[in-house]
Amino acid sequence: MDTLRFRLDKDSLTPFRAAWNRAVQSQRGRDASDLFEAAEARVGELEQRAMPGFVRERLALVPYVLAMLRDPGWGAGPDVRAGLAGALAYLDEPDDLIPDSHPRYGLLDDALVLEIALAAHRDEWRAWLEFEAFRQRHFPGEPIRREEWLALRRHLQRVGARGGLGLEGRRHSYLDGRGAPSQAFRVH
């Protein structure tokens, strides 16, 4: 199989960013539960469609975005919720930049909008993924909140107890206060 790689510069992404911003604004009055249900239904439909790997990989993140937005232990802030919900709302629009009806590439714009939204909220997204992995590994089936996780992480870093807790050599901007990006996760 041949692979084609390309980069989109800032100007090339402008229509996708504008579409995302419109979707963020359009979902503001919408009931989140309706939006989440629509996104879940859409994911079920999408699993049956043929699409390029890039698109499939991005859209496979939708259930995780939904989980983050619904997570009572995390409590994403209003800007993050609006930004990610906007990407989900865009996914639910059939007549977007590339009509979803196109058999192979109709969801390329949806994948790009999701990528832009995740990149815009990169620190929050990475932190939640780390939180979720930590929670699943160390507190399966038990409620743990963001604040408890952060306090535990800070304490363990202070005392140097890293072994076995998935904290090996990792710092997150939530912990060091300098906004330094973690190398633990990259949106692919």
C-alpha cells in the first residue's frame, strides 16, 4: 500500500477552524444529552463505512471524548466542554465542508475538525487520558475525582514514590504550573 503524507499549513486549516467555531456557537443552546446521544449514534453508523485510516483513527476517539465530557470525576471546564462539544456537533452535521454523503472522503473534514478541537484543548485532553488510565489501573470501579488524583500525584512526586503508579519520569502542566507540555500523549 502506498502512503501519502501531507501537511496543512495554518491558512489551509482556516476553513476547518471556522467550521469548528460555527459548530461551537451552534451547539451552545443545545441540550448536551441530545448532542451526546447523536454522537454515539453517529459513531455506530461510522463503524460500517469505508474511510481512510487517518479519518478512522480520529473518529475512533469520539467515544473517549464523550467519556471525558460525561465523566463526573473529571469535570471539564466550560471552554473545554464547548470546544469538544462543538466538534461533536460538527460530526452530526450532514452538509458540512465536505458532504458526509461522499462515499470515501465525506468524513475527512469531520476528522480534521476533531483534530483541531483536541489540539486546542491538548493539555486538558492529555490530562484526562492520563487520569483515566491511572483510575482504571489503580481504582477500578471506585470513584476518584480529578482533585484527588492531582493531590496524590503531587504527593508522590514530592516524596519521589513513582514505581508502579505509572508516573515514571512524567510531569504534566497541571502539576508543574509552568504549562510545559507533557510528552506522554500526542493527538495522532
